[in-house]
Amino acid sequence: MAGAFLDASVPTDNFLRRRDARAKLIALLAVLIALSLSRAHLGALLLLLVLPLVCALAARLPVLNLLRRAALVLPFCAIFAIFAWLDHDRNGAALLVIRACAAGCNAVLFVAVTPISELLRALEQFHAPRFLLTVTQLLYRYLFVLMEDAQQARTAARSRGGFKGSFGFRGAAGALAVLFARSHMRADQINQAMISRGYNGGLPVLHPHSFRIADAILIAISLTLSGGIAFAVRY
Amino acid sequence: MHIPDGFLSTPVWGTLDAVAIPTVAWISRSAQNSFDQHRAPLLGVLGAFVFAAQMINFPVGIGTSGHLVGGALLMFTLGPGAASIVMTAILILQSLVFQDGGVLALGANVCNMAIAGVFAAYLVQRTFGPRRLTYFVGGAVSLLVSAMLALSELLLSGVRMPRSVLWASVALFVVSALVEGAITLVVMESLEKINPGFVRDGGRRSSSLIPAVALTSFVLVTVGFLIASSQPDGIWSLAARVGLATHAQATLSTPLADYKAGFINQPWLSRAFAGIGGLCLVYIVCWAISRFALRRNAGTPRSA
């Protein structure tokens, strides 16, 4: 199944993967805040761009894949960078691209070493609304199933000539409505199956991480580094 | 419309995160109370549906196609609270798994799409009731409010954009909004044919005037300052010409004087903050007066 791809890409035997998700989340937020506070300082931005790449190398993660995923932000920031360039602000254009890429690399590294179930568990421990987290987890679980349904609907439509001509718009709407009805039916079935297995409104994690000294060290390093960068660019 | 990290300035993302966190917590609690918790799978699967629905492209002419964004469609089928929660869940996954939108900018994206976009569609539904026009206008207004808020936040953060490009962006958003409205309309019509039970009627309509005024105020206060003139009004212009303006003195200094939040340096952010703050204050004062009046009326015995 296509859905297995994202979880399969997360390695299970490196020092970052073994850290508690809460520590990694705090470290990510600290780095991103430092990035936001040093938005006009090239040196600080380059350091925060290189840092996740070094961590990825140390954790034996595929750096090229990480860069490829982080580059998803490029089309959006390229538009604004071009405006700044045309406005004779070449420095601003470069800073914008580096800033967006650095933020993307840090976020991708975090996702690559943190399975979504552990992330949602960490958010629950930070008192995020449980109902929202349950919906998010179920959404993630059935996302790829429904995407395959949509893919099949699209393939079926293409085999009949696609959504073209005067019927095209209504045809596509009909396909979406059928997908909605199927999703609704599937949700009812999932609900009944979950209740029959003892579902009480929450989804338990089978092997939760415990918070260790190494997690505290990770937080301390990230806060010191981020605080140091923010302090250095200010004074 | 998904703003990545690195674009918004610290005051902008900080403020919007500070607004989004308690608002989502409150909506989540309200939705949990009004929505059977055991039906969480329905919300999760319908969130996945919105993701999947974006794979089906709609032909919109001249060799181009568009796809559903889905905030209004979720609102019309699940209600405002549940729709906000599903949109928030979608934005969390898009930001953390698909790199579509930033982590620090998540609050901004939630405010734009999951709160303001859904709320705009809800106000349209409360104004017009369950009819075809509602679906079209709801879908269009929902997307337009979200897009214009995103644009405003980028401008407030100092992202450079020439005036011609700004207006081209606004025109593009209007076209996208019309496409979203049309898609929402035809999908809702198809859903009504398959099963009318899928569509919520939006509850009892007490008066269409109040939601209409609220919707207009909300749109004006959030995006109106983009097109507002910086010239003084008639009285101030006259006062300046006859030399009276220099003699004007404020007897009381207030934080929102001259429709600006004095403690914010950025001019547009200052005006937007003052606008939203003013709207909230007026609402609270009117609400308090009406509560007081109702309580007094309830306590006064009626003469026979």
C-alpha cells in the first residue's frame, strides 16, 4: 500500500529515532524560532540550513531524499524571491529562499525520525485536544485508502474518455459525491468495527518511549544553540 | 494558500499561533460535546476524503482545471465545529507529513482556513439558509476570505510584492473562489440526490440580517484595510484646510486611538489589530447591553 511508504522511510536504529518525540518537538520549535528571529542574517541562516543535513548524515538518513522533500517549498518561495529580485533586493531574495529551505530541512528531518503515532502521542502529553488528535490519527490512517479510491475513480473516468465536454464538470462532481458516499459508508463500518473491539474514544500507543537523560540533553543542546544564535544576531 | 515557515515575521506568526491554540481547543471541546465521540472515525475518514478529493480535477475551460479545497463542503455536511476540527487535522498532517505549510505558520494557516474560512461559510449558510445560492456563495466566500487573509499576513510580514502583482493575485483568488463555489455547488447537489441526509440545514434561522451584517463586518475588517484609502475623511480634511486640525487635543489617550494599535509599529498590522479589536469590543458592549435589557424586561411585571 502507498501509505506504508512514509512509515517505512523512518529508520529504527539511529540516535535521533530513539529520542522521545516531545524532546524532538521542542528541539524543532527552538530551531524554527531561532530561524525566525535571525531572518536577515545570512550566517545564522546557513548554519541552521547545514545543521539538519549534518544530523541526517550522522543518523545515516538519505540526505538527497531529505533535500528533495524540503525542496517542495521552492516553487512557492521562488515566486516571492523573483519579486524581491526584480525589486533590486537580491539579498532579500536569497535570504528568503535560504530561510524557507532551512525551515523545510529541519521539518523534514523531524518527520523522518518521528513516526506520526509518536508525534500525536507527544502532542497529547502537551495537552493538545484529544478529540482533535484522534481525528488526525484516523485521518492519517485512512488517507491512503481513500486516495487509492480516488485514483481508481480517476482511472475509470479516463478509460471512458475523462471529464471532458459539457458533461465534464458535472461528471467530476458526481465522482466526488460517490467518493463522499463511499467514505461515509466506510466510516460507519469502521466505527462499528472499532466499537466491537472496545473503542472508548482514544487510540492507545503500544510501545511509548520514556523520557531519558539523552532526551533532556537534546533539549538543552537545541535551546542553547537556538538561544545563542538569537542572542548573537541581536547583539 | 498554505504559508510555509520563513515567510511570516515573528509578531505575525506569534500572534496567530496565540489566537489559534485556544480557539482550536475551545472548538474541539464544543465539537466533542455536540458530536458523539464515537463518531470520530466519521470525521477522520471525511478528512481523508477531502485529501483524496483534491486528486479529482475539474475542467474550468481554456485547458485548465481546478480542484476542491473543501472547507465549505465540510461545513455544509458536518457543521462548523466539526468542519473546523477536520480542517485543522488536515493542516496538521499537510504541515508535518507533506511539507505543505509551515510548523510555526500552522497557527496562521489554521486561522485562515480552519477558523475564518469555515466561519465565513457558516455565516453564509445562516444568512441564506439551505439553497443552491448558499453552496456557491459559501464555497466562494470561504476560499476568498482564507486567501485574502494569507495575502494580508504575507504583506504584514514585509514580503515584497509589486502593486500590479498584488492586484493580479487578488484577481486570481477571485477566479479560484468562483471555481471553488461552482465545485461546492455541484458536489452538494449530487450529494442531495444520493442521500439528502448528508446535508445539514445549518439549524434554525432566526434572522438572516444578523449573520449577513456579521459576515460583511468580518470580511471588511480582515481584508478591507488592503484597499482602504489613506486620505483623511471630509471633516478632517476641512479641519486641516482651515487650520483647526493642529488645535485638536485628545482628552483621553486610548490604546486604539486613530484606529491604530499604538503598541504595534507595523502600520497595516496596527490597523488590522485595531479593526478586529474594535469589532470584538462593539460586539461585547452590544451583547452586554442586550443581556442587561433582557434581564430587566424579564424582571418587570407586565400590566394586564
